[in-house]
Amino acid sequence: MSTESEKEDSDPFHSSESEYQPSSQSSSSECETVEPVEVPEANGTIKKKKRDVKSWKRNMQKVKRAKGETYKSITSGKIVPSRTQGSDCKCEKECIKRLSPDEKNELFSSFNDQEKQDSYLSSLITVSQIKRRRKNNLNINPQRNYTYKYKLRKGAFELPVCKQALCLIHGIGKKRLERIASHLTANVTPVQDKRGKHGDRPNMIPKFLRKQVREHIESFPNKISHYFRARSSKQYLSPDLNLTIMYDLYLKKFEPENYKLKQDELPFKPKICYDFYGRYFRENFNISFGRPRKDTCKKCDMFENKIQGAESEEEKFRNPKKTTCSRV
């Protein structure tokens, strides 16, 4: 008996009933008081590929809008037409007519990125203070203190144009030029795209909850492959586990009220939903359930063939001790 217990202690692939339960080193009260810290990155190759943020509908819409292409609005569902150039600015200098069609198309086609667009437009605007005012308006509060000049780059030369011509050639509105000009007068350079870069994130999962999820996943005992440990860093959990069971254990430990509602099949709104738990598991851990098919020896294969070829249940479990080897 003592030799069998020693083998079980030294065998890395020996399993017991309580082995695959999460350890109780940390409690829910401890996790609630954890300070927000940066969660370390996972080591090794991740099991599943990460989310492709560029393929999201709102991000694809943002890119198409910046490029001036036709897109369907997510909020209203309307089809927004593509950006087009204007024909004539109708000013005395005839700014647009001084450019050839090829030069106008070249400027228009290269205009396809939001932040680069704003930086490019800011370089075409010159801001200067008003040098002289009319005598009749000296005692009146001035409505503006700066004057703006616009230009286009034609090869190595700069071509002065009016505000209307600059808007028509690039297919933009006057308000966008006015916004960029206001940034220049306030010395806010370079102009950055601030869409989606605010601090109001009501649906964002706090860092201490992410750390709590990570610690819960790491609390399950795992094993590495016996024969392929040098080739792969993948870890394996018990075949009796799956993401649903692990998530239920998480709710039972950290959100018992929501766990009770889930068991009673009542609507509930947990802090950590099942989708986030599974996504975090796939993107930050290189873990699978069970063990690799190649991780067996000749003795394991022999017993497995005998079990599969058994004609009755009695013959299959006649001698349980001989149906497994010490590595399973």
C-alpha cells in the first residue's frame, strides 16, 4: 500500500476526486479589495486567435467614412454616399480652374485617413493676426482677431487658393476647416482624432475583476504533456471540466446571488458574463481540457484496445487496476 501511495504522489498524471477543484487560497472578500493593477500577459502560444478589431462594423464604417467611400450607417441604417469633388469655387481668382483634372484627382485620392487628413489640412492653413482695422470699428469689440490664408501644394510650389476651393477639391465641409483653424490659433498641434478616446466607459470590465477572473482560472490544477513537454507549453485541465462548469464555479464563489438565480433559471445580470469569461480564457491562456492523444505509451494503448474490444461490461471492468498505467 505504501508503494502505491508513493507512486501516486510522484506521478504527475495521477488524478483524484478533489484534484481538479479550484484552490481556496483567495476568497471573494480579498478580491474585492484588490487594487487595480496591470494584468500580466500570458506566456506561451495562445490557444485561439484574438479578436480582429478592424473587422468590427463600427471600425469599418469609420475607415470608409475617412476614405470618403459609400457606407451604411449603423445607427440610422441610411446609405451615406461617397465623397465627391466640387466643380467651381466661383471666386475672382478661379482657384480650381488653375489645377488640371489629374492634379485634382491626385489630391482627392490621397485623402483617406482621419488623423493624417487633419495634419495635412493644418499644414495648408496659415494663421496671422489682423494688422489693420477700419477707423469706424476701432471702438467696437472685434468679432475675430485672426485671419486665415489657404494654399495647395502643386509639386514643389504652393498655390494660394480660397477657402471654398480647398473644401471643394478635398470634398469636405467648411466646419472642418474652421475646427482645425481654431486648434491652430490655440496652439493645439498636432490635431488628433479624439473619436472614441474619452474616459467614459460604463461597460468596461474593471481591472480588479479581470485579475479576479485570471486568479480563478489559475486556481484549477493543470498538467503538461508528458511526452511533448519540450515541444509545447500547452497545459491541460481535467476532462471532467469545461468552460460552463468553470464559469458556474466562478459565480458560486464570487457572485452567489447570481449563481442562485441561474440555478433557478431566472434572469440575472452578473458582473462577469459567460462570453467575457470564455473570451478571456481563450485569449490569455494556452489551456485545453483532457490530455493529448499522442501522450500515451504502449501499455496505455494495449489496455485501451482491450477495453474497446470487450464484449461485455463485466469483462471491461474485470480488473480495473490493470486498465490504466501509472502515467494516466
